[in-house]
Amino acid sequence: MTAFALPRFVAPLLRHSLILILIALLVFFSIQAPAFTAPTNLLTILESSAVLLIVALAMTLIIASGGIDLSVGVAIDFGAVFALIALKDFGAPWYVAIFAALAGAALVGAFNALLIVGLGIRPFLATLGTFFIGSSIQRIYTDGGGPIAFRRMEQGFRDLAAGNIAGIPMEIVIAAVVLVGYYLLLERTNFGQRVHAIGLQPRAARVAGIRVGRHVAVVFILAAASCALGGVILAATLRQFTPLAGQSYLLDAIAATFIGASIHPRLRPNVPGTLLGVLFLGVVANGLNLLGLDFNLKSALSGLILVGALALAGLRGRAG
Amino acid sequence: MPLPLAAASLAPGLTLAMTGIVKTFPGVRALDAADLDIRAGEIHGLVGENGAGKSTIIKILGGVYARDAGDILANGEVLAGGAAADMHAIGIRIIHQELNLVDHFTVAESVFLGQERTDRFGGLAKRRMRREAEAFLRDVLECPLDGQTLIRDLGIAERKLVQIAAALIDGKARLVVFDEPTAPLAAAETGRLFNAIRNLKARGVSILYVSHYLGEIVDICDRVTVFRNGRHVAVLDAPNPTRTDEIITWMIGRQLDDLYPAAAVRTADGIEAEPSFAVERLGDGRSFADVSFSLAKGEIFGIAGLIGSGRDELVDGLYGLRPPATGRVTRAGRPIRLDPALAVQSGLVLVPRDRRRDGLVLDLAVTDNINLASLDEVSTAGFRRERRANARATRLADLLDIRPRSVGTRAGLLSGGNQQKVVLGRWLAAEAEIFLLDEPTIGVDIGARAEIYRLVRELADGGATVIVSSGDAAELIGLCDRIAVLVRGKLVEIVRCGEISVDGLIARTTDAAGQRVAS
Ligand SMILES: Nc1ncnc2c1ncn2[C@@H]1O[C@H](COP(=O)(O)OP(=O)(O)OP(=O)(O)O)[C@@H](O)[C@H]1O
Ligand SMILES: [Mg+2]
């Protein structure tokens, strides 16, 4: 919507520039660090991106509905600790532990839904509150924040991190299932369509007869519950519960979602984009690591990518 | 008249000639070598069907879009550029069709947005801006508003006037473009706006005036250009009411026989037999009170009233957007809970007055907007079936003659009239029984209006109940069987349409008539 549009051919280039940059990065790393292209390393990238992907997908759903969730970390942690309690204190089998994790995290989502839908608090502030409360509960529960170890973890549960299906590590399988689930939900179902409508124009959605509050509540509960799977993977990998561990995924999840939105023609959060965003961050972290560069550089580069993606999106808006 | 506009008399009106203007959007040639020629100090009308390109040429004039080809001459000089800043600098001011105010700004902040007054320390001169904004609104637009009021607390008409004030307050306007300014206004506000426009003209400012109300065009304009399919097809001198038919013919390329359809059966007398929808002593404790009426199947029922008569609030109340505090609503004798989702489920639907904000999800495709309220019917087990969704949307787009026909187009890119048809299409898709139409033909061209009226009458003849809330008295009389008159939140009378004239209805909606009825 400005007077001086960029040349026509620029728009498609900009639209795909992120993918081009990702390819360029891949090429760069594989030349600079030959170990980068080793199959085991590529698998490592995917493996280490699994938890972030799950959390970022949850974030994508929430941002698509017009909200934001600063308490995804709490949902991850609650998932982990509920699973651990089920295993350790109740001797439950692995599938019951997963169920406990989902329930524990859903509680966090339900609390958010209560604040946002029930009390009309804006998502940013409501989930900030949940974050503070949830973090505090974890510190109190662990007497100040020390990890709770569980060395003799049932094999079935440990396999959720260490096992594999046809050679594919279990985390990747779980993340892939969540990915497909979210794709179908957001891009293929009526529910997803309504969520997009709510995120774009809540008043118009209401006039169209959509129960906005109910949908937003489901979005927050569902997102939190799926974060629990991230918590389960963490707990199974480390064989312990580390309080506040989930928090470290928050900012990356938001970044991945917006990097992903920047490739959408109308800058909407979307599942394929989020996958791309997560891979971007994973490749950067891994590549820098192999080059032996300071790990602190990773944040700077992630930030650059995010800002770059948004800037490209802005340019594209101009190119129309 | 005081302050701000005085400065405008210093700047003589602009002579503007646009020739051979071309503008293409992906898939649409919005302007196809269009000419537009405005003389200094005249009020120039621009009319045309929905999608004819009126708003597009205006956006080019305002520097919002760049033209693909064509020349613009201002006072005889070719304008090389065409960026928004250039256009502003030569005194072109545009009152766009779309309201573009920020909800949580105050009136004063909105009027001075981007042109803030500062005090001698460089701080914001808040008090002064508030005073000037209030004075301008009161004296020039005859709309007394508190400068501290938030935009979101204003009605759509008042917002329009704030938008106009923001464009004119600097007093440097030389050509003011009004794109359908009266669409959200009732008769009285329209009168005030016309005073302001004539005022501008008296100061030598040139005016370009776009409207679908041909009555206004022939009333206020010195010359009229007619657009059709992105081109000028006629320029008429000295338009007057006897030339309205001529203008219509140029616009739609054929003659329009009847704007309003005849009813198959006028059901106004069968009402008591079987009320399909009854409102009993409804009130919201603020804007309207004690409203009662009952409607039969097949009836078209009008609601007339000025801004502030409680008409908007009543419609919102009936749909449950703002649940009423007292009274009840029954359908087929049974009380119903007022809530939009329940309403839609039970076939009571709303075509809202502000279609861009409440009617459509602008960023979604036409298909998605049409199917939004009845997604279950174009899906299997909750999963969307694109082909079915598109087929249904296409069928309705054909039925309603939505242009462009490709239902994948984003709803926000359609012209005003076509957007309205999309909202109607959604409720046709949902097979509704009771239609609440709030200002259904705002911004809709005369040909499409006739189609919408015909459609509404067909719905009623098919057994639907239709409630039409409108500020357009002629529309109510032409379309409805009965009309309820609201004055200051009270339903003062229900009139039969055959028994009242347009002027009579307008008089009844004003206070004076209301008091006469009450006494
Ligand atoms: N940004 C855009 N992108 C794509 N198509 C557009 C865009 N803006 C307008 N159009 C199309 O260009 C054509 C002209 O639209 P325009 O808004 O100028 O019509 P109009 O004469 O103002 O109609 P109305 O009376 O309904 O306001 C329409 O077919 C419209 O759908
Ligand atoms: Mg227009």
C-alpha cells in the first residue's frame, strides 16, 4: 500500500528468500565443517530440535488465535513433573505417566483459559501471571529449585527418549506426530478455520456465530497439553525433573513462529513455516557448535534471523 | 465561521486533470484508461457501480497506489511523482471510504494524529488541540463532541466526522475528496455535512464527491463523472433530479425499472395470527427501553430512527451482542436466550452495519467467509472439504452476482457492495429464517441495491422474517411492510408503509415529531 512498489519479480524472491538463506547456511556449514553433513549429525539436529518443535507448534496455535503464551515453560515443567510423580510415587507404567503429564500441563492451560476467557485478562498478562505462579510452585515443590532425579526409571518411559522406531529416534517420531496433528488441526479442520477467524477479527467471528471464548479456552488447554510431550521427552532424556527447564524454550518458540509467519503470503502463523523456523534455529545452533564458535553467538544469530525474516516480510508487503 | 477553515480561503481551489489512468491488480484491471477532470472550486460528483474503480482512482490521487500509466495535471502542471507526501503537499485531502481511526485514541488525538500541535517547549499542546478539535467539530461539522472521548465509544457516524475533521483541520486543503462520506450518516448528519461541503466550496476549495446516493449527487454537485468498468463513460453538466435516470443508465448500462420489488403477498395483516418473532418490553437500561413488537413469517419489518435513537443498540441487543437488561424475546411463543452463537444455530442472523469490522474476516477468502457460519455442512467429521466449500461458495457468488467471481479472492479486496453480498451469502448458505439487516445497502450501488431488495423480498415471500434497520427513509418505505419509529430509545409508533411518505417518516424520527406523537 505505498506509492512506490518494488519490481514485480522481487516479491516471489522475497517470499522464498528464507528458504534460500537456509539452503545457503546448509551449504556454508557443510563446507566449513565437513562433520556437519554426516548423517548422524543431521539426525542430531532433528533430535535436538524435537522439543522446540513441539513447543513452537503450541505457540503457533495460540498466536494464530490472536493470543500469546508466556507460560509454555510452566506447561512443559508440569508435564515433566506429573509424569515423574506418576512413575516414581505411584509406580505407574509409561503410558499412564504420559497421561498424567498431559493432565498436569492441561491444568496450566485451563488456568490460563480461566484468566483469559473467564476474567477477560489479556493473554500477555494472564500468561505472565501463570508463569510467575507456576515457577514459584516449582521452586517450593523442589525446596528451592534443585532437580529431582529418578535413576531407576522404567525402560518403557526411558525409551520415549532413548528408543527408536525403524532407526528413527523416538523424539523425532513424537515431534513428527505432533507436527502432523497440528498441521491437520490448523490448516485442515473447521476448528482451525475458526481459530484463524478469531485471531484475525474476533468481533466478526462472534457475529458469524462462533463461540469465541470456548475456542480460545480449547486453544490454550490444547497447546499446554501438547507442551507436556516436550516435558516427557526432557524427563526421559535426563532421567530427572529440572525445575524451570521449560522456560528456555519460550523465546525460541516465539521466534520460530514469527520466522514461520514471515514466509506466509499474508504473514500468518502457519505450521510449515514454524517447522522451517525451528529447523533454522536448530541448524544455526548445530553449525556454530561444530565450527567451535562461541555458543553465545547463537542467540545473536537467532535474533538476526528473526529480525531479517521480519524485515523481508515487511519489504514483501511493499512489493505486494 | 471561526478559526481553522479561514486559512483555506487563502489557498485557491485546485484544478485537476487525470488522463488515461491505468491500474491493474493481480487478476483485475481496476482502471482502464480513465479520465477525471475537476475544475477549481466546483463540487464534482463521481458515480459508478461497485467495483467501477472510484476508490482506486481516489487512492491514486492520494498517493496510496502508484498508477501503472496516465498523467495527472494539477493547475496545468504535470505531476511527476505521486507519493502520498506530494499529494498532501499540493493540498489534496482524502476522506477515505474506510474508517481508519485507532480505537483507544481520543477524539482530539485522532484529529491531530500526525500533525500534533506543540507548545513552545516542544511538548504536546494537549489543551489547545482539544479546544481546536472541539471547535472544528462543533462549528464546521456541527457535531459537538468532547475531545476526550475515546474513538471506540463513538458511533460510526461520529467517527466519520472525526475522520473528516482530521483531514481538514490544518486549513491547507485545496481539493477535498469525499469517498462515500454519508454512508454511515442519517439524514440530519448528512445535512450538516453538506453545509460543511458548501462552506468549503464557498471558500474556493475544489471538491470530489463520491456517493451511491444519486439524490445527494444531483443535489450538491456541479458536474458528475460516471465510471463504468474502470473507465469514464459520461460527464454530465448541471445534474438535477430529472437526470437521475440518465445517470443510472450510464452507470449500469441498462435502465432500472423498479428499485423496490412488489411483495407477492403483503402479510402485514396476518401478524396477530402467528407471531414468529416477538419482542416484549425489551430494554438495555441505557439506550432503549420498553420496546415491543411482534412479527409474522413473511414480513419485512423496518426500524427507523436517528443516530442515538437506540436503533443500533436494539439490533445488537436482539442478536445478543449486548444482551438487553429487561424484557424478553420469543420465537414461536417460546422465550429465547439472546446470544450470537445460539442465534445462528437457530437461524436468527445478523448482517451488521459495519461490514468491514464485524461482517467479514477481511483476510480470509470469499469462500471461507461465505462458509464460516456453516462449516459443518462443507466438511466431513470436522475436516474441511475444499471442493465442497468452493462449490457452495461459487453457487452463492453466482446467485448474488459477486464480482470478481473467483471465490479465492480475499474478502478485504472486494468493493463495498460485493462485500455486503458476501455477508448475505453466508446467511443464505446457513439457511437462516430470521434476518436482522442493519443498514444493508450502505455503500451498495443502485443496481446491486435493487438486487438485494429483490432478494430480501424473495426471502420474505419464502417464509423468512426480515428486520431492516436503516437510516434511509426511502429504503424503509420501499422495502418494508411496517416500520417501527424509534425516538430517543422509545418505540413511538409502528406505521404501515402504504400510509406514510418519506418526508413523513423522517419527520416522525426527529424529536419534534416524537414529542407531537407523545403529547
Ligand atoms: N488492493 C487491491 N487488490 C486487488 N484488487 C483490488 C484492490 N483494490 C481494489 N481492487 C479491485 O479493483 C476493482 C475496483 O475497486 P474499487 O474499490 O476502486 O471500486 P469502487 O468503484 O470504489 O466500488 P465501491 O462502490 O463498491 O466502493 C474491484 O474489482 C476491486 O475488487
Ligand atoms: Mg469504493
